[in-house]
Amino acid sequence: MPMNTERTQAYGRVVKTLEDLGPTKLQLAELDRVRNAADTLIFASGIDETREAMADIDSLAEHLVASDRWSDERAKQLVDDLLACGPVTAVG
């Protein structure tokens, strides 16, 4: 799928989240995981390329919530923003 405004805006939201919360709420390895997922998703041309990255981010988000480091809402927002970085596929 081609790059579009929605994908680039979502990528910007992820970068802003990392800048705002990253250093105090994420360990270095976790920051790298989010950055790698965002880069994978923004440059992906198809959904198959995104599966592993999103599985890792889902796992990270669950861990952050379970360990009371992030709220469920914050983790969901990050996952949603990362999903929006990826290629959009038609449903139906």
C-alpha cells in the first residue's frame, strides 16, 4: 500500500509518545521494540510484513499494563497508533 497522510500522522504520534513517555516509562529495549515496529509498519507494503511486529507490540503492551507501568488506555492508544502506521487493507 502506498504511503498516505494517515500513516505518516500515526507514525508521528508514535514518535511523540516515545519522546514524551519513553525515557521515564519504557526501558531502552522496549523503546527499541516500539521504534522497530513503527519502522516496520510504516515501510510495509502488505499486511504479511506486519504480523510479527504487531505480535511483539501486543505482547509488550500487555506486559506494560500487567506490571502497572502503563494504563490500559495508554497501551491501547500506542497499539492503535502503531496499527495505523501500517498498510490499510480492504475489508469485505
